[in-house]
Amino acid sequence: MSPTSLPGAIRNSITSQRNTRVASAPNRYWHRVFAIMVFLSLFMLPHLQARAADSWVASHERAGDFPLVSKKVAAPIVFSGDDFTVVNLAAKDLVADVERVTGKKPALKNSLKDLQAPAVVVGTLGKSALIDQLVAAGKLDVSNLRGAWESFLITTVDNPQPGLAKILVIAGSDRRGTAFGIYELSQAIGVSPWYWWADVAPEKRTALFVKAGTHRFGPPSVKYRGIFINDEGWGIHRWAANTFEAENGGIGPKTYRKVFELMLRLKANTLWPAMHPVTKPFNFFPENAQLADDYAIVMGSSHAEPMLRNNVGEWSLPHDQYNYVDHREKVSGYWEERMKSNGRYENIYTIGMRGIHDSLMQGPENDAERIDLLHTIFNDQRALINKYSEAPAEQVPQMFCAYKEVLGLYRQGLQVPDDVTIVWPDDNFGYMRNFANAEERNRSGGFGVYYHISYLGAPMAYLWLNTVPPALIWQEMSKSYEMGADRMWIVNVGDIKPGEVGIELFLQMAWDINRWQGDNIDTFLTDWAQREFGAANAQEIAHIMKSYYQLNYQRKPEHLQWWLPRTEPRLSLLSDTESAERIQAFSRLRLQAEHLYQKIPATQRDAFFQLVGYPVIGSAWANLRFLEGERGNSEAAHAADARLQQETARWNTSLAKGKWKDFMATEPADALWDKYRLTGWTMPSDALLAAKKQAKPATAGKHSFAIEAEDFNRKTDRSGVAWQIIPDLGKTGSGSVALFPVARHDFAENQLAEKSPYLEYEVSFAKTGQFTLHVHLIPTHPLSGTLLRFAVGLNNDAPEGVALDVQDGSPAWAQGVLNATRIATSTLNVTRTGKQTLKIYGVDAGVVLDKIVVDIDGIPDNYLGLSVREKPEADSSTLKAL
């Protein structure tokens, strides 16, 4: 039994007791955590171990199972010499993976001739003679595989030929399907997709048996799924240039070979390659395009790089001539050169045009002219695609990314060819900016998303650590998928490391959107930790990471500087109490991570340091130096800064025997792009510290109160729509609340009381009057328009609408994404004292409620706002009942 398959009452009871108030009540919080951890160790661990034993690959033999590795020998891996190159590459990796796990190395063969012992046969339907012969002989049923996209089956076949009793077949519908099937078996035997990129050591096993029967996978939920290596100057480029691929001066074929393998192991198929000026363009190395094709990777290019061109490295003319108004032939010829060299490969072409390196298009003087010019550019680019591709342009994958100012052009009427995939961007901070309406969803080209877990830009960059919560990725990507974005998903991963967790969830959802839902997304980190580190420590690691994400969601470590770049320094909004509690929470989290590092097997420590230890410990020391500095504790602040430098130096010297030398840099890594990045840490000035001491402490009236949105007393689902808790997404508390499904809602404001789903909160008022209601929202964007709307009412009063104008890109938006909060306000007219019912009615599905604050006699002017009064501790009888 997995955590997800626990009875709902038990699972909900566990959920309701975890992570209730990291920032406001640390002593009670950690007491509660200890009690829950004791319970989990007694109840959950046996079930986690049982789940591992129930896998379709086991260490003990069951009747009818296929002996991949027995005590004596490993089954040979057989593939046809006429199959795709990627099948050959994946088969060789499977050989190495089996040896990593068992110490036994399978033979690699091209024929079943003379084989009498069990063998593994891998191949592509219609391309592999071995697979086609099995189909023709009636030994392999591929009826639901033929013609499918990137699908595969793994099945046992008895008596495939005289003298051969059993084989294991991995058959793919196409070349990537076969490769995915091979790597699926690798993962099932215990080899993490991150075995090389994060040094995850597989558990050693003496034997491996594949459960008899057929296991079918695919097609994927999203057709094109991939990553964008970006802003790479301080991490992956520096490491490649100095450590891994010095012979090429940075990222080149050797690095991309490792990237391509990782992508296949994660079931990704599309790459936007690194493109900053420090990096040689992808096509600078002629072998790169062929290497991508060997690995069956679809090559694309970013939103600012049409037609597979790297403008910052390949446009050799003056920048002002990258102008389609004045230099149409030069620019078109530049694009045509790439079509001549790369048109024969499998690509997805970015069409349209922006300026060089993420800037505004040159030439047109206003938006109307930009729209007209883009229509011309579309036609010219598609003519080139038509000329150099084997299929007509209408059948060749193309995408148009409505990023930054381009989204405004689309909203003003830009017409994108119907067969082109329109890719919606997030706002660079993990909140999707646009969604297709019902009419748009009829387009043949469909829609996609471009998402960020790393970003260089305004209002402030975040390039160091991966702190986008898994719950936010799930919320925004599941919402986008439901609104029709199922054709292409690309995630900006920065340097790849340390974004492993975010990359993993993003691509798992792209492969199977149903794998993670609202009722099990809170188990993702446990599932991930179990795969990487085993069942024994999975729950503790997951708890550490959940706390890490919530604390850093409150404020990213790259945003601890409260003033924007190039503005006057100022201190944070944290009150003395908030600062003390945050120091305590981070200190305890750091100690827990350090203790677990010593506890886990030595073989897991390199991986643990990369995936858990450094992010947790690094963000802790970054917070401590900042917070102690603001308290005037110079010695403690400088000691924390020194410890951060020590941990970073450890990454760059001794980690994995020096494998990752020069990969890790804390922000700011250098003085470049300083208009987007925080300045180097120093102690606050004496004047700022003195002003803080003189400031009046933040206080709240004794009658004002706050409620975490997820702590509703009742909810009423109506019109096929329900309020649901999103666990682990919120600035405070244990989650947030949103409407599901997002695509089904139509609540007229004069019918809210009769048709809208609503939440009920039991509250009590000590006085009457008109009071201000502050509703803290996760800073999402509307599904349409510019407003996030909901309604409130007391008791049976008519609901009154509340609206927040998101003002995308405004100063209010900027502070909202930095603070992880937008606040909508309304007025409550309280006519009697005592217990009453506050109701919140759904209007727009884009609204995500985090906290509700009623200002009766004052609320504090601090960062986290009014604290929620703690609920009583769960007593021993509660745990016994569980």
C-alpha cells in the first residue's frame, strides 16, 4: 500500500496535522512534526517497503517471471542491427545499468540465433526485423501499439522459437517509444534517471525478475516535452569549460550527449539548447545536430530564436540590421542557411521574430506595425520550411511563443497559422499568464506552455536554488492542461542542477497528467525520495523538502534583499517575531538535514548533498546571515556567510571526487546583469539598523483574526465544481484552496447564492460594525480578462463580489510574486456579535485562496500578516485512532 492508496480518512487526518505553522509557532510545530514522524515510522514504512516489493521487477522469482538476472547469469540484450541508432544507444545503457545494479554484465547481441537461455529483445515496430518476426509469428500482439505516438510495451513471450523457452520483449511504436521502454526497465530495476547527473547510487541486488504479463505505457499526455538550458554562465557552462569539456571551452557534444541521455530517461523529447553569449551556439559543432538525431531528440530554439538560429552567437552583422523591415533579404537568408543544414532532422521550428537576446523586435514603430510584419514573417518562414522539409509546412511541427510583449500582440489580434502550436508563457515566477478559451481550443496546432523554475530578469532573478514548490508546478500545469495546453511543454531549467526535483515533476506530469492529482500530489516528494534514497529515509527526506519549499516560498533566498536592484537599500518587512521564528525554523531544518546526512549510507551521501543537503543547508545559511544581520548580530551573520561559502566550496571541490568542480555559484555570481540581481551581501548600515530599533513594533488588535483558507468548516459543491485543498501550496498554513475543474464554471453574479460552490468558516465577532476583510491569494493570473473574482457573505446575506485587478507586469504584480501573495479587500458589515458563518463563493476558477484576515481593531504591519490562532494539539487518542 502506498501513501496514496491509504484510506481517505487516514490520509486526510495525516495531512491535516502536518506543516501547520512553520513560521508562527515553531515549538508547537516541531512537537507536532515529531509526533507525526513517530506515527509514520510505525505505520507507513512497512507499506512503503511493501510497495517496493510489489513492483513489476523483483529480487525473488515468482512462477512465470522472466529471469533478467539470476544467480548465475544476466540475460543477453538483443536488438536488430537495422533499428534506429537510439535503440542501439539505449540497449548499451541497459547493459551498463544491469551491471550497476547486480555486478553482472549482459551480453549485447544482434540475433536470437543459437540462444537457448532467456533473452531481452528490444526493437521498434516496423523497423526491427526481430520485432516484426515475432508479430508475424503471432507471438506478439501489437494491435494497440501500431501507429501510437511514443508508446511501448514490455511483455514476456513464451516459446518464441524452438529451443528458446522465454524472452522479454520491449517493443516501441516508434524510435523514442522503444528508447523510453528500455529506460523504463532501467528505472524499474533501480537506476534513477539522475544516476549520473546527481550521482544517485542504485541499490545493489543479486537477482532481478520481471513479472510475467504485459505492461503498456503511453502515449504521453503532452506530445512535445522538454527543457531549456538557460542563463548558464555561472553553472553548467563554467563547469563544462573548466571541468567536463575543457577541450571545447564549454558546453559541446560531450555535455549534450549526457543531456540527451538524461532527457530520454525522463521521457522528454525536445530541447531548447543553451544560448547565452558565453556558450558556443549548438550548431557551432556540426556533430551536435547529428548527435541529437542519434538520440531521437527533437531540436527547437527559444522564444527569441526563430528557425533554429542562435542570434547572440550566429548573427554576425551589426545588431541593428537584424531588422525585417529594412534588411528582409539578409535576415531571411540567415534563416535559410539553417534550413539547408538542419532541415533533414526532426525539429520543431520557432516562428515569428523578436530582437536579439530577448528584446523587442526592431523596425516597426508600434504594435499595429509589429502585427502586420509578423504576418509577413510567418509566411516567409513557412515558405522556407516548405522548401527544405520532406513534408509540407502544414505538417511540420512549428511553435509560436507568446512571451513578454508578444502576448500583448496576440491579445490585440495577431493571427497565428492554425497548424502552429501557440505556447503560453508563465510570468517567469511560475504563474501561467494565459489560457486558451473554448473557441481557441479548436485550433489544429493546439497550445503549449513555457514555464520557469529558474529566471534571469525583472523584478529580481532567481538563479541559485530550485524553490518553486512542487504543489505550484502541479497547480499551474494541471490547470494549463485542462485548458487545452497539451501539445508542447518546455521548462526553463537554468543550469539543470540544482533543479532536479522541479524538472522531474514537470516531465512526469507531461508524460502522464493523471499520475499526480489533488489527492496525492502531497506524496510526490515521498515517492521521489523513496526512489532516490530508499524507503527507510523517504518520509523524513520528504518532510525536510516540504519544509524547505514552504519556507523558501515565503521568500526565495535570491530575494532576501528587500529592495529592488539599483534602488536604495531598505530593511525587510519581517517583524522581530517573524525574524526570530524564521531563524529557528531554518536552524532546525538545517540540523535535521545535517543529521540525516550522517545517518544515511555513505554511497548515498553525494546524491543527498546535491538533491537535499546543499539546497536546505545553503538556503538556511543564506537566511541566517541576512536575518542575523538585520538584527544587528554582526558576528553571527558573518559566521553564517562563512558557512555558506564553505558549503559551496565543498560542492565545487570534494563533491563526487571533484566531478562537479566549478558548477555551483551563489548569487550574485558576478557583476553581470546587475539590474536584475541582488547585490553581494553585507551587514546593513548603522543608519538602517538604528531606524529599525526606533520603529514601533508591529501589533494587532485583540479582536482581529485570521483563518487559513484550507481550515474551512464545511464546503458545498455545486454545478459540477468544487473547492478543493491544494496541499503544501501556501505562504502560511498547510495548503490553499481552489476551484476544480477549472474549465467548468459559469456563475452569474446574481445567481451566486443559488449556483456557486462555497466555503463556510465558523467565526465569532466581539463587536459590530464595518470591518475590512483581507483575502490573501496565491498570485495566479485569471483564466481570462484581468480580474480574479470571488464573493463573500455573512450568514445568509447576499454574496458581494470581490475583485483583484492583477495588472500583469505592474509594480503591484512584481511585489506580489516576490512576496508570494496578492491581497484582495472587501468590507464586512457585522450587525450582531457572537458566532456566525463567513462564506466565500466561487466566481473565477483562477482564484487560489491562501488566508483570510478580518481587521476589526488593527492588524500588524509585518510580512506574513496576522497569525492564525493555533488549533489544539492532536492528543494521544487522535494518534491511537489513526
